Amino acid sequence: MPINQNISVSRFVPECSFSKTITIADKGFESGIIYISAYSVVSINLSCTKNCKLSIFGLNHNKSVSTENFKLVYQKSLTENSLFQRRFNINFNYFIVQVFLDQTITPSSTPATIELNTAFLSRTQYNPAGFTNSLVEKDANSNLILNTNNYHLDLVRNLYQDFSKVNILGIHQNRLNSTTGNILYPTTPFTLGIFSADFTLGNAFTPPSSAEALTMTCVNANDVNNGTVGANPPYSDATNTGAQILTMVYIDSAGDKKSVEIVSGSGVIGVSATAVLRISVKTAGSNNSNVGEIAITDGTGARIYALIHPGQNVSQGAIYQVPNNKNLVLRNITINSFFQGGILKVIEYKNNLEYPLGVFRVNTNNSTINYDLDGLVESGSYIYVNVIPNGTTNNENIINCNINAFECPLINSFW
């Protein structure tokens, strides 16, 4: 093609297009040296009935093909019967396209059919576009316009396998004793979300030295699943009105995050853990919630790992342990309180030591506090929120606390 002439918006390139059935021994297709400089983009559409490799090479001139003049622009192995469509900015005057069949295929195999169509484009305003953080596959050197989207929103939507959004949520309200109906006001330090009028031991969480066998205790008989093991699925014939099946997310003895479904009731669960991150009601009877408190404790009941308060269906304890091979990036904390009076303390626990990350006054002013933490918590460490009452009682108690965080893989050569 002559240089510096008026060119069309697009042009089909027959010298780089190919439709033929060939044997494995034929190896594949290679185009000649093709001039592109007058165009902006090369569009390639390729399919092959056998595994193959697509390669694009750029050349500054067509006089010779040498290591100085012959540069690999793009290369990708393609699975048989898959459709490949990309556009490329090739910053050379000339280019060559190769489609080579996988030579590990038995030579006597059925022939391969290659469909390769190539076109030149002179305008790029209609190039493919997508979001930076989308799941769409992105290839280096392909002509794709990427628009930045909200990374925080994508984490909430669980678009990433290795990164996740974490909310360390703790809620405290007046707690009634299930027998007397009286409110029990806290007078000693407790961990937000696990203060109870029925379980008076272990209200201040202390991390265990190693994984402990967990026990479940249900205060109300309506939360004891009365189904049978032989039901299909197990216990599906339960008629109790409260909680029936629970889902528990925990950290196991190896430090890994696990999830398990357990039958609601009282007794040993059959799981050992160093932390319970969340437990929730998956199925319930006619009450549509748990009727009484459900506690996950150690074997003696002296350490509370998680509590589901009556009618809440989910634990509300501000306790989190960072899983194995992960880091936790703390962003900020929001606290809203109407409390009898005291101190709220955010604590990082590692190496058997407590490190305060923030200390806040809570009182009856119905105030909201927003505070940037911006910290990194290492694998195996704990984050929990303790409340230290000032001893005043007979007031309404409501505390909502949420720590906004991201869970990330350990820093390595890929992240």
C-alpha cells in the first residue's frame, strides 16, 4: 500500500486471513510481512478445532527478518474450539501473524480447521471498553479502554478471590435474664457483642493459646433441633419453632478460615477453633429466628467465642482473627452509642500482648464517632473491641461499632 494516502475507516486483510483444514504435521499458518503503519489498530478473530498458539511479531522494515528487526508483540496459547477476538496497537511498520498447532498432539489425530480473519481499523473511538476491576479477561498489549470503577464496591460484591471486604461489627443492647426477665447492666469490662445476662462468664474475650474444642449451649428449648438424622436432608423434619441449622465461620487449628453447618442444640460441636468470626441461623421454625441466646464457648463455658442474642439470627461480637497467609488492612471505625458511661477500646492482640489502636469515650450523648485507623494487622493476630463501664447503671444501653477493613494476601512477587 502506498504511504500517506487517504485510507478507509477499515479494511479486510486477505493476506493475513486464513480458512483451511490442515494436518498436525503441517504445523499451522504464517502470514507474510504486512504493512500496517497507515492504520491505528489490527483486529484479529481466530478459532481453531485444536489447541494452538497465536503469535504476533512486529518489524520496523521488511528488508530482512533478524533478531534486531523481529520483535514479539503478543503471544497466547488458545484452547481448542474457543473463539479469540482482540484488537491490538502494533507500534511497528510491519507485522507477521503465526498460528501454530500444538505439536504434542498425536500426528495421526484428525486434521485441524483454522479460521483466522484480520482487519485494519483507522479509528479507535469505538474500541472495546471495560472496567479496571471487572472479571473480563485482560491481555497485555491488546487495545482495550479501561475505566476505573469503585474498588470498595467491588470488594463488597465479592469480585475477587484473594481480596475480601471485612466488617468487624459489634452491637450491645440491654440484656435480659431469660429466667427473671431483669436487665443485667455491665459493671466489669466486656467484649462488645458477647455480654450476656444468661452467660455471665467469659464476657471479656481472651484469645486461647491453641485451638479449643467448641461447645454450643441453647438457653431456650425451642432452639434445640428435634429432627432426625435419617431425614432427607438430615434433620429436615424438625418441628422446633426456633433455630434449627446454623452456619459457623471460624479459624481452625491450622489458622485457616473455614465454614461449617451445625445442628442447633446443646453439646460438643465437633470442631476445634481459635476464633469464631460469625455464626448465623440458616434455617428456623415458625418463629423465623432463634428464641433464646445461643452461645459458642470452650468446654468449660469460661470463654465465649460468639453469641446469638434472642431474635437476632446472627452473632454481633466485635472479634476477628486474621487467617493464615492473609493480612488485614484496617481503614476506619464508626461508633454510635447511648451508654451508661465508660470507655470503648479497640485492641490488636499478638505475641500474647494487647496493643490499643484507639480509645473512645461512650456516654448518653447519643454521639457518633468516625476515626481513621489505617493499620495493617498480620496473620494470626486478633482485633477485638472491649468496653470498660464506669459502674453507673439503670440507663438505656445501645452501642453500635463497625470496623471497616480489607482482607488481603501476603505481599509477594505477584501482589
